Amino acid sequence: MPHIFSIPRITRRAWKVWYRNMVVFVRTWQVNFFPPLIEALLYLFAIGIGIGTYVKEIDGIPYVNFIAPAILAIAVMNSAFFECTYGSYVRMYYQKSFDAMIATPLSIEDVIAGELLWGATRSVIYVVIMLPVLAAFGVVSLPLALLAIPLGFIGGLMFAGIAMCFTSISPGIDTLNYPAFLFITPMALFSGTFFPLTLMPAFLQYIAQALLPLTHLVAIMRMLTLDAVSWTIVLNFAWIAIVATIFCLLSINLMRRRLIV
């Protein structure tokens, strides 16, 4: 049995899995298109404009502009994470799609890699849908904010890998609620999303920087959408790239162990 951090053998057939998921997505585009669109509007009105009437500025930035990149980053996280937890678990356990694909020339590694690529693609789709809404309200800086689209893929790949790790060890679909509520929800609140990290105690700031992936994604999104790029973008991007690589490799090997009986 290969080590859980060994380099898996992935072929171009992984794109077949990605394409299969894309076809299903397109067939139900009405259901998939409107949630991110409505989500962007709800965040803008409920938090950006609603709370923004009381919190005028943060570090000289209008509050609605401050949370706009957080809206994108949270969308990247949620879309990839829930696609590769609940979505992948349903395809694996209930629909038996994984078994059917593995019975073809596709390997287990190809199937899981395709799932990860699709999770990242879902993140990109959400960014593409939400970005014009934010631009229409004038809360993001174009054209630099367009770089949020490729960033959405890298960030989505990171969260897809993390999600697939949970899927690989989850005994049932109900237990996926634990990482959703105990990991994703707190991260959406304490990663510099709706208020600066500097408002938290120092030790919590260190925890957020070291252990919460969304912190680094929000930081880069904020630099791009506010046209305020600094040298720290390199450190944040390197952190995301390293973590994405580690968890994608780990998730493929863990899923191989789960699927090989």
C-alpha cells in the first residue's frame, strides 16, 4: 500500500471525470446559477449596506468595499468544500458513480483528481457569477479584480483537497456536518472576513494565520479587489499553494485506501 503522501499516478483521463460533472452541472444550470447570484446580493445588502450604516469605514475603506473580497473568498471556500464533501460522498456511496468509473480504464487516482478539479472549477464558476454583481455596485476595482478568477481555482483546489480528506474518513454523510459546522463556519467568521484580524487577541491572530486557510485567501482577494497589492501577496499565495498540494495528494491517497477493499 503506497504511503499517504506518495505521489499518485494521475493521467489525462481525470478530465473525463471533470467533464462528466460539468455535463451534470450544465443540465441543471438554473438551479446552480441563481444561488451564488442571490448570495452576493444578500451579503451586500444585509451586511455591507445594513451593518455598513453603522460601521462606515475600516482602515479608511468603506465597509461594503471591505467585505466584498470576503464574499468572494467565502464563496470559493463553500462551493469547493461542499462539492467535495456532500457532493462527492453522494456520488461515491449512493449513486455508485465512483464504482462505475473505476470499472472503466479510469483509475481511482484519476477519479479523485477529477473530483478535485471539478471542485476547484465550481469555485471559479461562483467567482465568475458573483464578480459582475460586486462590480455593478462599484465595490471592487477592475480590471485587477479579474485576477480573482484564477485565484478562485487555486483556492478552490485547496478547499477541495481539504474537503476530500474529510470525505475519505467520514463513516457516513451525516458526520460531514462536523467539519461543516466546526471548521468551515468558524473560519468564515474569524479569518479577517467581516472585521480585521487585528481586532482579535494576538494569539488568535497567530492561529488564524497558521491554521485557517481562508485567512490567506481573503488577504489576497482584498489586495486584488481593492487594488492594494503588497509584497505579502507572495507569502499568502505560497501558503495556499503549499497547503493545496499537500491536501490534494493526501486526499487522493486516503480515498484510494477507502475505495480499495
